Amino acid sequence: MSDRITLKGISAKGFHGVLDFEKRDGQTFVVDVEMDVDLSQAGTSDDLADTVNYAEVAGDVVALVEGESLDLIEALADRIAAKVLTRPLVESVVVSVHKPQAPVGHPFTDVAVTVERLRETPVVVAIGSNMGDPLETIQNAVSALWLALDLKSASRVYETAPVGGPAQSAYLNAVVVGTTSLSPQRLLRTLQDIELDHGRVRKERWGPRTLDLDLIQYGDPVFDTDVRLSTEALTLPHPRAHERAFVLVPWVDADAEAALRVDGQVRRVAELVSEVGSAGVSLGPDVDLMEDGW
């Protein structure tokens, strides 16, 4: 269940309509915006950075109303919804565009179009395990991820040598690619809950673990929609993904056209694999995670 921020009665003059005089003279449009937002952090931090700046949202709405002339308020409502959803904390939005001066030809008080849009953000999650039964754990984790993601593809399972930390067993690793309506922060908490459900205990950095779920990327750097974030709890994109073969090799397997932002530059993941190499990474058990994980 999400929290909600509501803006009602944002008013601006626009030139939207199919009739010539509407495009020539313009009229007043009124917009309501209801945003489902993850406000859990803002409730404790009291920090504007942890919420949606609704003054900025109102400014975006006014700019769209006053901007390009459209024939239909349906199109205007859709553009407003798309703009609101560019804010990472917004998980869904309901936009109503009122046209109280519409040339209806009969007595009326208002006419409005309402659209509801859900965030569908591409995300990449890396999975690793080297305790208990790693293959079963990874399969169960993929099943759990279906509740948070609309999974599009999954890599094969790879066996990888541990990097850093104490002496420990080899890992099984995989990468899944999908879309989500959850904010980055809510998705992170969901991944951590899945880890806990599988007995994850955070005792030693780079130590063995029953399950590791890393949010590698949120959004698409090719279209400049990837979220760049650096907080104590979450850094996006993952700051070490570009140098980890056990992430890059499965990722290319799951998505041959994958891209990652590295030091501000958008790089093909396949190119990063050629630079980093694949030493210590080999194919593991032959399973189909998209089928066997569900």
C-alpha cells in the first residue's frame, strides 16, 4: 500500500481543442494530480529530498497546459501523467484534466478526462548464493521476485569464484531483467525482505551468504531514464557492477543489448565484459530460471 500526495485545482490557460477558436483564443484548464508515493523515508527524515516536491509537479503541469496545442485533453492528461512518473518516488498517478469552458452546446458545469498510469521502469537485479543449496535458493528467489517485478528475461546460472572476503565456497550467480512499479527505495526493501526470508545474515563484508540480491540498475541509461542516486542506503547504478565479471557475464546472457552508465558514460555491458574478462566465471547447473524459478 502506497502513500499519496494530491494536488487539486492547478489552473492554467491553454490552447487545446479541435475547434479553430479554441486554438486561437485559448481557455482555462484545471488539473488534479494524485500520486502514489513511497513516503516511508520522508516520514522519519523530515527531508524534502525524500519526498516529491509538489511545487515542481505543479510547475510541470502548468508548463504542459500552456505548451504545445493539442486537440484532445486525453492527450494532455497522458503527457502530464508521463511527466509525473519521471519522478522516481512516484509509483502510480491519476490525472484529471477539467475543461470547464468546453464548447459542449448544452448547459453543464464541468467536463473532465481522468487517466491512471502505473510506473513500468526497467530494472536489473543480480542474484548470488554460496550457502546451503544455492541452486534451490536462487530458484526460490526468482519465484519471489515475480511479486515485485514483471520479469522479462533471466540469465543462465553461472558458477563463480568468490571475490574478496574470507576463504569460502564458489558462488552460483544469475541476473534477471524486468520492469517494476515500485520506487527504488521500496524495491530495495523488497529485495532485502526476500534475502531475510532466505536466512540472510549480514555479519561479514564479502563473506558467504545464503542469498544476495543487488539492485544493479533502475531505469534505462540509453534513454537517459536511469536513476542516479547516492545515499547511505542505496547507490544507483551499482558502483562496482562495471568491474564484476560475475555480474556482467550473466547480465549479457540475460540481455545482449544491455547498457550501464559508468562514470557518467553509457557503456555497452558486452564491451565491459571484454575489458574485465570472464576469468573465474563458468556455466553452472543447466536450468531455466524463467520456468523453473516460478
